Amino acid sequence: MKKSVIYFILILFNGIFFQTFCQTTWGQVTPAGTYPKDWATAAINSDGTTVIAGIYGKRLYISPDGGSNWSETQPAGDFDKNWKTTSISSNGTIIIAGVYDGRLYLSLNGGTSWSEIAPHGENADKYWQTTAMSSDGSRIIAGIEGGRLYISTDSGESWDETTPEGNTSKSWYTSAMNGDGSKIIAGVWEGWLHISTDGGSSWDVTDPIPDDEEKNKFWSSASMSSDGLTIVASIYNGRMLISEDIGNSWTETQPAGDENYAWNTTAISGDGNYILAGIFEGYAYLSTNGGNSWTQQEIGVSSIMRWATSSISLDGSKAIIGSSPSGRLYMTTSPLPVELISFTGKLIDENHVLLEWQTATEVNNFGFDVERRSSPLTEWEKVGFVQGHGTTNSPKNYEFTDSELPNSDEVSYRLKQIDNDGTFAYSKTITVDLTTITSVDDEVIYKFALEQNYPNPFNPSTTFSFTVPSDVKSQTSDVKLIVYDILGREVATLVNQKIHSGNYEVKFEARNLSSGMYFYRIDIEDRYSATKKMILLR
């Protein structure tokens, strides 16, 4: 490991965040001759190439090319079934599909052939409501409405009951599993949310809404990142909540505003950044920064649909969402939007504000209109334009100087990112204090940051940048920077020591690793943690 300090004096950040500009583009991928139907379940593999989707009351379909072409697959023979739940391994080989008032079926060859499995120990129909699978497909969990939870550690060959104590006749409506299957979340319809950190051997109750006197909730959907740290859980006719510490603490997120909605489906990418959520008879929402901000999605004709199922690939490049009843399937067609890492502003003298921002990736980015307003009561006005970099997956830095400041104590700015086709979206708003000039000597660090590695994809080396903040320059913090593979196994520890505040760069050599997606995570004591994905290409 090689560590080098780049510089210690940083800019005062008015805002640092990850935000994806532009409305994600969706295309209909409904199998020919099947719509409109009641799409109740869908799952997508690690890179979005293999897709499995099922209709409630009809058939099961599989696509080997990201939804472009479909074929009917026949787990239960030539019969219509109430397909309710599906899960798929990273490579698309292992698939499990469950029937509501029917059986569970398993394929070990990507849906070419199927076998019937009976976790409950008897060959009888059950109300299979939820399934989840580890990345390699070796560990599977399956739950029954009005029944029990079952787990397999050998790709479905054998099963054991793993129902939390006192919950043997509950309606298990949702479940999720991390990459290696060691961490599991399972929710009861009109009950509790349960967490296991030992692969289902033991369970604890997690309490996302501790101040609520009515503890039983209609847990309708849950999703988990590859490392198991980030969990999103939703309540039907309630709220959506996010945990970044395996369910030890929770915060409410507001995709659709501060109201209760019938959240019916959620999906999360492997790194926990991309989250897709749908309302039953409402809109679908997408977050690209782990639930910190959301964008309402324009999908289909009306966009207000009964969203019933969704899934995001592990690498975050593709997503699928389906509606029911009388609905359709849609997939993303724009996997690399313009991702904003930071947007900051400062008064550098009496007449000039310097704005700086950075993007991680861009697709068809024509450029940015810089807009300003002096108070919430005034209209936004365009004060400049900065040319974009088109399409790129490497970080790009931008700046703009506003030299015609209004007579005000503060001023707000936002960016209007414009695509080549004319579509646009706005950044978050930042506010700059016009009463205090920020000089280089006065600049203070107060924001944590873990930047996207560069280059990415990489071969064989890449560089990580991170920020350790402090108001006291001599203060040190315990910092860990660790690289994991897609199964959540530790690959390398790059930093594990006390570090003073500042900006740091660490070079990572991956000459002995195979191609694929990896994750890197930083932990700065108990104050900050972040995980990002990267791709090694040989």
C-alpha cells in the first residue's frame, strides 16, 4: 500500500452529494403477445443480461439479452400459474420461482429445465410469497404467506426451517439477502421486520420506527446491498426507511413527499447507491445516491400505475419494473446518466462567487446552465453556461464565476444539466453567504467524502481519493479503507490507521485479481462510511 497526502487545505463545501442528473429513460420490454397482463415478479442478474419475469395467473418468461427477446419457460408444465416470486444468481444460471397457491421450482441452467422443490417437507401447494438468493446462488431463502421461512445452503438441494421464534404462522411478505448470504432481512405482513447476520441461524427484531406505539406494520418490500450494510424497507400504506448499518439504526426517506403511500416494491444495486421504488397505484421513484434524493420516473403512458415488482442489476447498469394488474414490463435504456459528485460555492471577493462542481460519469451531456436567485420569493435566472464533456465514465471538473452579484446577504444557485437531445434536469440548490469572503487561509474542512476511483474501469491499477474532515487540524481519526469482491469477501486492506484531516489518495494494484466487479468501503470511526463499486477489466 502506498499513501500520499495531496493537500490539507480544502474548500468550504456548501454541499457535497451524489446526484444523477437527467430523467432515466425507460423502454417497454413486455414479451410479445402477453400484454396487458398482471406482472407480479421479475428478477435480473448481475449485469442485466438475463431477466426472469412472471405473470400472476399465466406463464413465466425469460430473456437472455436484457429484455430484447423473450421465450416462455415451463417450470410447471403447460399450465397457467400464479407466479409470485423469483430470484436469480449473478451469472443468471440459478433461478428460483414460486407460485402463490402452488409450488417452488428451481433451475440450475438458466431456465432451460426445472425441478420441483418442497422446502416444507411435503409435496403440497403453499402460498409462496417471497424468495431471495446470494450472488452465487448457493444460499436461498423462501417464505410462505401464513406459514414459515425456509433456507437452503446448497442451491436448493436441501432445506431447513429458519423461522424466527414465535413466527411460525406469519405471512412472510418480503425478504432480501446480501452477496454471500450471511445477512438476511425478512418482513411480516402486519408484523415485525427481522434481521439475521449469521445466515439465518439466529434472528433479531429490528425496529425502524421506535417511537410508534403500533409496532405491527405491513412490511411490503425490502432490499439489501451486496455487503449487507444498506437496507431499504417499505411499509404498505406507510413510509420507506433506510439503514446503513445492517438494521441497527434507520432513517426515513421521502421519495414522494411526507405522506404515507402504498409502497409495493423496492430494488437496490450491489453498492447500495441505486434504489428503485414503486407505489401500488402511483409513481415509481429512483435514487442514485442511496436514498438521499429521489427522481420521479416517467414510465409508460401515464406513469401512474400499480407497480408490483422491480429489480436492479448488481452493477447498477440496468433495472426492470413491472405493473399489475393489466400492466407491462419496462427496463432502463440509459444506464450511465450524468452523476454529480459535488457542487460548491464561495465568495472569493466582494464582487465574485466561484462555483465548482464535479461529475463522476456523463452520457450525452451537452452542458450546464448556471441559474441563480437571491431569495425563495424571486424567480430563477440563467447567469451562464458551461459546456459538458458528452459521454465519459471518468471524473470531470467544472467551474463558473458569477461576477454580477445581487444586493443580498445570500444567494442560491442550481445547475440545469442539458442532454444533447434537449432533455434536462436540475441539481440540488446550494446557498452562498455574501457577507463573508472565503480566502484560502480561512478554508475549513467539514465534509466527509469518498470519491469514485479513477480510472474506472481499470487495469491493473486505480486510485482512491477520500477526505478526512476536522475543525481541529491536529485531530486524528481512525480510518479503514477495504476492497471487497462481489461476494463481500475482503480482498485488500489499503488503510487501517489514525489519519489527520486532509485529502488523501491511495493507489490500488490488482495484478493478481480476476476481471469483474469489486467494491471499496471506507469507515471513519463511527461518523462516516461509504461504499462504491469499480470494475476490473483484463
